[in-house]
Amino acid sequence: NAGVTQTPKFQVLKTGQSMTLQCAQDMNHEYMSWYRQDPGMGLRLIHYSVGAGITDQGEVPNGYNVSRSTTEDFPLRLLSAAPSQTSVYFCASSTRLSGFGMNTGELFFGEGSRLTVL
Amino acid sequence: AQTVTQSQPEMSVQEAETVTLSCTYDTSESDYYLFWYKQPPSRQMILVIRQEAYKQQNATENRFSVNFQKAAKSFSLKISDSQLGDAAMYFCAYKRGAQKLVFGQGTRLTINP
């Protein structure tokens, strides 16, 4: 019962390098999103997707790209890493299904990825 | 834009006692969800309790309960009979529509044995 899986869990980059954080879910959820967590600021939404082929920006999208080619996967790309992108990143998913007792509104989170940019 | 405010950066409580974490939010909507998430040192985000705004009854999950005051836009979490395993960061969150969760800044809860 995997749920939401993020890789890698830890990564160290040099300024200017690129990388992709992977996120996969096996719950057939329509909605997927990426958050970053910084001390004293809670979690902030970077990008989100309401279904395959559809993405949109969240609160802090600059410096990040996303795509959603399948329902299961939602990778987050850093094209040119900067020290300000040092953070813990969380992927989350949820279902749009509604109906009595079906949609609890809950987001299911991955275990997080700690990224350090030197 | 919706905002969520947790005014207590840190709280501490003696084991077996009761503690209340505060949360206020700002919204013009009438239908939404509110959540409390727990984040232990493992970093995993764990759902503690949820509240649908249309329900007047306060949600309860075992030792965890909320005081939901819709008019005051307040959503506090009460933890009864505190246990060492309750030590964690606690985040209050607001959700309207599909999936955008807006988080508060978090409250670090320490349990003193």
C-alpha cells in the first residue's frame, strides 16, 4: 500500500545545477500538488495539477516547472537551482470524487524530500 | 486570499494534561474544510482531525477534539491526556475546492514527562 512516493529523500546540489524530484501515487487520485516547507512559514503551494495534462501555479512557482503526463506521476523540476530553493519538498494527492462519505477533502502526503543547494 | 494564522510558535504541556493549540483563518467562503496535521521528527505529515465548515458539531478523534467557531473564524485543537508521542509540529490548514491547502506557520508542541 504505497500511497504517495517521493524520490529522492535527500539531495545536495550546487548552484546552477538542475534536478527533478519525482512523485508517484497509486490511489488513482486526480489532484496532485507540490509544497515546500521552510522554518516559520508552514507549507506553501508551488504547483498543482487537477488531472493529466493540466497544471497550474501555486503561491511560490518561480524557479520550478511541472508536467503531468499520467495520472500517477507529477515530477517537479528545478532548472537552475539557487540557495533560496533549499527546503523540504512535499508531494500530495487527493481525489475529486464527491458524494456522501466519499470525499473527505484530505490530502495524502509523501514523506518529503530535503534539498540543499550550496 | 485565504490566510491561516497560528499565533503560538511553541507550546509545552505536562504529560497527561490537556493543551489547546490556536488557529484563526480568514476567508469569505461559506463552504470549506479545516484540518490539523501533525509532523513528528520523521517529517511525515499525519492528519489528526478534519472539520467540514457546514457541520456545526465539533469533530472529535479519540483524545483530539476541535473547537470550531465559524463566525469568529477560529479552529483550535485540544489534546487531552497528552502523551510523549504527541510531541511534534502541528499545522492548521484550510482547504476550499479541489486541493489547495493553505497552512499556518505551525506550533511546536513539547510534552514534559
